[in-house]
Amino acid sequence: MSISNYLENKLLDVLRNQSFAVATVYLKLHLGDPGEDGTSNAAANTSRQTVSFSAASSGSMASSAAVTWTSVPNTETYTHWSAWDASSAGNCLWSGALSSSASVTAGDTFQITSLTLTLD
């Protein structure tokens, strides 16, 4: 799991009394490591889905609801995700690997269930 350079700088700026908040977080799927800026190995499914999180505790937080992509456009294998501050364009915040790769067929529904996406 990796925090993007963008988010690292925003979090450091909080120590300079600079406020920072993200209204909505969006997840994107990848076929390999998305890289520091979240743009590598993008899945054919370009739609980003909203994700919500429970309150942080002990240096960790987990997704509080399922995140679902319906009718995926291609047959492929998802291995990673990236989190963004916008539904398109925007800034990559975080990225990581799925706990196991997920092979999907065009037309399938893919879901990351509640409490299985953890940031720490």
C-alpha cells in the first residue's frame, strides 16, 4: 500500500496549520501496480466508484460499505486499486493491492465487500 506524493505533501502541510479534507473518495481498478501517481496499469473499467470509511482507530481504517462495479467492460484480472479525490481526473491519494487477484468476464459485477479495504 502506498500513499501518493500528493497526499504525503497535504498531510505534512497540516503541521503548518494548512487545512485539508477530501469530500468524497473514489476507487479505480488496476491490472498491476498503479504507481505513485495512480496512472499505471489501468483496468479497461475506467469508472471510479465512491468508497466510504469507518473512523480511524489504532492507525487503521476500513471501508464501511461495499464498493461495486456493474457490467465490467472487459475480461481481465484486477490486482490493484487506487483512491482518488474526484470521479475523473483529480489527484491520486492512495493505492494498494487487492488481497487476491480477481478475474472477471465482460458483463460481470465486481465488488469489494464492506470492511475488506483497509488503509493503514
